[in-house]
Amino acid sequence: MKLRTLVPLLLILIPVISFAQWGKGISVEPTIHVGKIFKHTPKLLFPVESLSTGFELNFTNKKYGKKNWHQQLNYPKGGVALFYYHLGNNDIFGQAIGIVPNIIFPLFSKNRLDSNFQLGWGIAYVSKRFDPINNPENNALGSNVNSLNTFKWQLGYRVNQKWKINLGASFTHLSNGASQLPNFGINIPAITIGTVFTPNPINAEDFITHEVEPLKKRWGLSMHLDLAYKELSPAGGPRYPFYVASLSGVYRLSAVQELSMGIDYEYNKAVYTFGLHTSGFNSEGAARRAATRLGIFVADEFLLGNVGLYGQVGTYIPGYDFSTGWFLYTKLAMRYYLPAIGKPTTRFYLGLYLKSHKIVAEYLAVGIGAIL
């Protein structure tokens, strides 16, 4: 179904479904994205001649204080969005369809105006990928299934209690984390326009406030082990494991925000194997050293109940052949925390990490960790 057919159909359905029984604070938020693929590296082979147009249908739930963290994060929204993107060239890129869990943080609200920032991380199916014979120009995506990351800022005008209009800007990233080459990724900056429909809005008297208790423990220690798989160039080459270990000190600013500083250890089995097979190293010890990379980082994490939204910026320590010098890298992660156990209290967590150099993804890793 084409976008020009899909959008009117969904907009027509909204008044129809509004007659159903809606819970308090639940909204439907359709948004149109109009942008253009950004060629973030000269290594991308394809031309960018057409606009990329997308449609997002976000089902959100306004938090109003049933849990302590709702109040401490200024009563955000949680949502699940359905995404459709016409990427601009059907022959090279095709179309993307995805689902994205997301969180919307309010920035300010005054009279009828408000502003918010949305973060989302999900999965998308892209209909066209790289093929050395049939689609050699698309060296951005080596797989049909990809990670879908979305960032969106919006300025809203409230028409009445149930309806609001939004204008904003978005950034959409598609990548498979180099698990299947080529993988330079697709990045789409866009302008957005949308509406918010809330059949059963939350009133000022509905918000629940809690007394904020002082933290019993400010300092902590966090450690995690992660695993990724990277395909060795050229496309269609073998996949090798990429091992990651991290250790950091943690300082809790509040019950919903933690700062940390630490060190990353990475071991790329592909570098070790390739060097030995090509006689690039004199010994196994030299190969292991060349496959090792160390980095120091700072990070910030927001805790939404059992879910953590984690962002990290780091730089490599010079002295290893695998190192790229004092070069910045970033990690975005989503963590799920299990119930605390033991004394001293320990919380184990599962994590999904996307590491990038500038805006080119290096790997997508899964891991397990603990915070003391």
C-alpha cells in the first residue's frame, strides 16, 4: 500500500476507533516525516535524488504518578509506534516497515504550547538490500532485518482537551550493526507534522505525587559482558565474535538517573584470525594484542522502573595496533533490570548495545551485567 493511500486511511480510522473504550491518558499520535537520506560517508555508492517520506502511528500512554519514577521524570509517555518509510528509490532501497517501543519526555508546557523529545529503538524490515548482482549500489544495508532508532523533537499546540497539533524534526537510523556487510547504515533527518488524539485525557487533579525519599546509597560498581558478531569484509565473508567487557564506577544523582565512568575492553576475533592466516603477526601473543582495544568512557542512564536508557561516550587508549588513537565512540543501550538480590544489594541486568563511530555503526551486542 502506498503512503498516499495509507495516511488518509489511518486518519479516517482514528475517529472511528475513538468510540471504543479508552483508558485514561491513552493517545493515538499519527505523524508524517518528510526528509532525505543523508550521505554521511563518501563510501556510500548510491545517488540521493528523491525525498524520503514516512508515516508513524504511535500508541502512547501518559504516566501520571502510579509509580514513583513517573513523577521524578516529569510524567513522561510510553509508546509503541508502527513505522512505514518510503526511502526515496524503490529500486535501490525499497520500503521500510517497523515497530518501535519509545519514550516521550516532556520538556516544557505553558498555556496551550508544549514541547517534548522522543527516543525509540525497535526493529524494521527493509524490502531492498545489497546484492552484488542485482543491487550493487545499496552498500548501506546488507540485510533486510535491521535495528531502527528514532529521535524526534516536537513543538505542540493544544487545540482543545482531546486534540493537539505537533511540528518538529526527526532523525531515523537503520543499521544491522555490521552483523552482515555492507553496513554503512541509512540516516534520515526529516521535518515532521502530526496530531495527538486523547479520548480520555488526564486532568490536573489526576496526577499523583509522592514524597521523594533520600537515596540510601550514592556510589556503586557496574560490570557487564557483551557479545556481538561481525562479518568480515567483503560482503558474504565469515562472521567472527566480538567480545566486550566493561567495568565502571557509578554515582547516583537520583533514583532515576545514574552517572558512570569506566573502561571498556574489546577483543575482535576477526583481527586475530586474519592476522595469523596472512602471517601478519610473528606470534599468537602479538595477534591477540593487535585484536585488543581499550577505551575509557563516561555514561548517563535514566531508569524507567525496570528499564534503563543508557548513553555512553568514550575514546580509545593509544598503544594497541587495533586502536584507532584518541578517537571518540558512542554507545546507546537499553537495559532490563531484574529484581535486587542479596546483601549488599545486587541487580543483574540484560542489555542491548549499539556502538558507533560518528554515525556509522560498528556492532550490535547483547550482554549481561550487574550493578552493586
